[in-house]
Amino acid sequence: MSNSMSDKTKGMMNKAKGELKDQYGNLTDDTKMQAEGKKDKLKGEAQHKIGDAKEHLHREK
């Protein structure tokens, strides 16, 4: 698996994990869990964008 796909996959996994934590926090009124979920979603979005950038750079070569 290329680095860009690996970053994209990790990004999708972190976004999914973050969404689950965020929703669980909403259901249980657990603000700490909600915050962790939002952090994981942001991390996932960043990883996905890094994967996109690597893929773009690879195509440019």
C-alpha cells in the first residue's frame, strides 16, 4: 500500500472513530468523550489531506 493510501486509510479510520466517540458523548452527556471525538475527527481529516497531497505530488513526478 502506498504512503498516500495508508494516510488516507488512517484518516478515514480516525474520522470514523471520532464520529463514534462524539456521538457516544452526545448520548451520555460526556463532554470529555465528545472532545476526544472531535479531536480524532480533525486528526483524521488532516491525515486524509496529507494522503491527498502525497498522491498529488506522486502524480507530478
